[in-house]
Amino acid sequence: MLPTKISKRNLLTIGFAAFTLAMLIVAAFGAVNYNRFYPAITQIQTRILTLQTIPLNNIIEVKVAFAVKNPTDYQGLSLSHFGSTYSVVYIMSPTNNITALGGNLAYPSMTGSLNPGTTFNIAVTTFNITANPTQMTGQQPMMIVFFFQPSFILSTFLDKVTEVIPSYECTSSGTPALCDQTELGLITGAGGLGGTGRGGG
Amino acid sequence: MAWEEQVEEEARTTAQRINQLFASENRRGVILIPLWTLAMTATFAQALFQRASMTLFDYGLAVAICFVAGAIVIDLGRALLSYIATMALTTFLLITLLSYPATTTNLPSPGNLLFSTLWIIVVFTTIFPIPLIACLVATVIGAMAGEKYF
């Protein structure tokens, strides 16, 4: 009996199927990491590491340090352009608060890798607030509460098409605190789309 | 000797099955279009999953896939129709694959919608218009080459 031969065309089709399978395996590896991307950008943690207040006559020197952590398994995130604003609430009595508008905290330009499980410590920054918000009465506040709104650029594989900017809110009266993610901003290039998503963190 | 005969018999049976699988052009088309779609989707997806853009190598790979697929189809009209079906399915699959995780993750709204819109733009700018034309040309050349060599 003569052996049945496979034509060149059929062989090419089989080769094409094998190539397709190989490409699907390559794409599957990328897909697994990509599926971790969105949970990762919503779970990036920012916390107040230390918050020190040093009274100096009529002013209080405040030293604050933040830390950013990637608690997920996603690889390929890094941080740049960390910045924060602050405001202060003086608790004068259980029924009387005074809110003082703060300003921006100055940070040097920085970049840091956010590998899975790693924490990136932001340099300590210092600012001054008044120790006595009611100059007239001279009443000292019972407690001072600080509100910070840190944000940074999260470098991702999407950098060519958009910048991802998570924003947070942190409240502390001197103790370390975990910040809540409040916004996830997307800034795209010219002609693209952009916007911010506001919601729970 | 019996072992050699058994191997020969198995090879003959496999070859017959393969030839039956591609016995008609319609059957070949039914198998080839999904394969072509999956190959194109995987090529584009692996690049977009990693960089959100294609390198020249990725585009070269896509063009090569179209050339080989065209060569397998041979018939020019059938190749063009298969190409249109493949690219339509590839675009749909890519947008679905890229947008789905963004819509299912609890992203602060409207971030989830922005990501989906972003991926639609990325997919369209990645595929249209030059890569689409280049792959079309590669399919036509592939079909002509297939006609000559098969």
C-alpha cells in the first residue's frame, strides 16, 4: 500500500496552527500580568509614615514623611513627581474648630520603582503652621488635625498613551495613618482623552 | 518489523485525517479564519499588554502572518474576504480583551469608562490605516505566491 502524503499546502496550514498556538501562549503570559494591572493601580497604598510637630515660639514646625507601597503581585509600576497639599484644623473645643488653609508641600523630583511588595519612602518634608490660630484670645487648641492630599504619577506600561495619577486623602493628628484613594486621574497626550475618576478607595 | 509497519500505518492514518480535514476549500476556510484571527489577536495583544504599542518586529510578524494565510488560501477573492473577516474579528477581540479587565475591576468611576475608551482609541490607531493596508497587501502577495507554488 502506498503511503498517503500530506500536501505542502496542508503542511503549511499545520505549521500555521502551531505558530498560532505558540503566539497564544506568549500572549497568555502578558494577559496574566495585564489582568493584575487594574487591581494594582487601585490598591497602591500611600501612608503617613511619621508626622512630627515641634513647637517653636508662636509657630509649630511640622515634619511629615510618606511611604508608597505596591501590595499586589503586578510588576511594572514606578512612581514619579510625588506632591501633596495640606490643610490644618485646630480643635479649640468639642464644638469649635478653626480650619486653616495650608498649601503645597515642596518635594524634589524623584522616581522610584514599585515592585511587588516593596515600599518606596518619600523624603521628609517640613512646613510651619501657627501655634495660636486665635491671636486675639490667645486660646490654645486642644488638638491639631492635619489633612494631606498626596498624589503622584504612576509610571506604567501605558505611559505612551496616558499618565495614571492616583490621588489620596490622609488625616492624622500625629500618628501614622493609611491614606484613602479618592481619584484616579488619566492624562493623555494632545488630541486624546483625559479626565479623573472620583470614588472610593 | 511489526513495529515499523505499525508506525507507517499510524502515519498513513494521520495523513489521511489531515487531508480529510482540509478536503474542501470551505473546510479549509472554516479552520483558517479562526486560526488567522487568533494569530493576529495574539500578535497584537502580546504587544499591547506589555507596551500599549507595537514595535516594527510586531508589525513584521503581523504582515508575515497575513502573507502565510494568503498563501494557504490561494484564491484571491476568498483571501480578501477571509482577510476582512479576520481583521473585523481581531479588532473586536482585541477591544474586548483589553477593555474587559478595566470594566470588571472596581475602578473609581468614570475611570473604568475612560480606560475602555482609551483602549478603543489605542486599538484603532494601532491597526488603522497603515498596518491594515500593509497586511492587505501581504495577503494579496501571499495568495499570488500560493497560487504559483502550491
